[in-house]
Amino acid sequence: MTTAAERVARRPVDKFTARRNELAEAALKTLAERGYAQTGLRDIAQNSEYSHGVLHYYFADKTDLITHCVREYKAVCVTRYDEVVATATTAQELAAGFLDKLAETLTDEAPMHRLWYDLRNQSMFEPAFRADVAAIDLSLEQMIWRIVTRYAQLSGRQPQISSPSMYAVFDGLFQQALIRELAGEPGAAADLRAAVTEVLPHLVR
């Protein structure tokens, strides 16, 4: 006899939600390349296999589509370092794994990170973005906190500053490196690694 939980797990995925996710994934490349201000539903339709009508059926407007896209992308991002945190047995091993993935995402996914910062800036003008941006920011803060608290634990120390301040440090370093990476400056990833390597031991005591 199956339990209620098992019956729920076996239910088919909501087709409407699945379709929204599919369309959002297709739209991400255009959004990441063009940014919020220069992209409309028609632009996304012209750069994908989906018609403007289809996009408008599944998304009320550009704001609805963009926030959905970024939510889906960041849901994956916040788990990026979980394996490193779970498997590292020394502080040095954790720091090395974190730095590798940090540099990798900077170079491989720069346009997507640019879209996130674009949306976060737009939230200061667009009230419709604020709740989603706040939720994503909190999830990223919690991601950084998991990394640093585990690093502190493996070092036999304690975090020296609060979770919001910790996030602000890493977010600032990453955004500076992203600006340089998008400008085509050589060494942006290497300099980010060096900056994080320098600051990380000072964040625990």
C-alpha cells in the first residue's frame, strides 16, 4: 500500500510550470546578452523557436519572464558549492574547492551573473522585482554563510562578522571581478582567487 507522500511524489509535473521553465531556459541567453532594458518579449521570440504569442500566454509580461528566469538560474547557483562543503575534510581543501568553482562560474557564466546584477539594480526602480530579488539575495547570503562557517569549523575557529556582512564582502569582490571579466581584462579570475584567498582567513577567528 502506497503512502500519501509516495502518491504525491508520483504525480506528473505541472505541465504549465514545466512549460514556463522550458521557455525561461530558452529566453535566458537573449536576456543575458541584451540586458533588461533592451529586451522585450518580441526580442526573445525572435531569438528563439517560440512565438511572441506563446511567450505572452505563459508570461504576463517581460517582468514576469525575467524574474522567473533569474529565480530558476539562481536556484541552481546556490547549490553550486554544496558538494565542496559536504566533502572537504580540511579548511585548505574547502578553500581550494570554493576558489576553483568561484573562478569557473566567473569565466563560464559571466553573462548570467550580469543579468542578475542588472535585475538587482532594476529592483530599486521596479517594485515588481523587489520580493524576488530579496529572496534570491537571502539564498546567496545563506550559501556564503554555509561555506564560511564550514571553513571556520574545519579551522577550529568562529566567523568574525555577521552573515549579511560576510555576504557583502564576497558579493563586492565578485562583482568587481565580473566587471573586469566582461570588459575582457586578463587576469580577472586569477585576481578574484587571490583576493578571496587573502580575505578568507581574516573572516574567522
